[in-house]
Amino acid sequence: MKRTVILTFTMLLVAAFLSGCGVKQLKTSVTVEAGDELNLKATEILDIKESEASNVTFDVSDVDTNTVGTYEAVATYNKKEYK
């Protein structure tokens, strides 16, 4: 049986903010196999151009991919944090 870690991006305000900017949120969660490395790509989470991806950072310091569970991450886009 595979063990899975689910990472959930809780961005309640991000949808309203980004829709005003014309940016659409593509994913609200990412599933990672337990023990695998977490590799987030801004262009897979937000509908942005590759050239804008450097403006998005993720704080995943609370995520433990070795332990099965659901974790919250913080996305920062254009100097604003979303939890």
C-alpha cells in the first residue's frame, strides 16, 4: 500500500486577489508520495507565464514529506502572503 502525503494550499483570499489581476489558481492541493522530495512549480499552481514564476515563493517549512498527513503551505505572490 502506498503512503501519501497531501499538501493543501489554503489560499482563501488568493482567488479574489488573483482574479482581479487576471491570474487563475490552477490547483489548491498537491499530492506527494511519502518520502518523495517536494518540488512545487508556480506555473502548475497559478495560471501565470514562466517569466512571472520568479515572483511566487512557497513557505513549506511546516511540511514533512516523510510523515503522512495534510499540511498547509504559504504562497507569496507580488510581496503578499496567502495562507
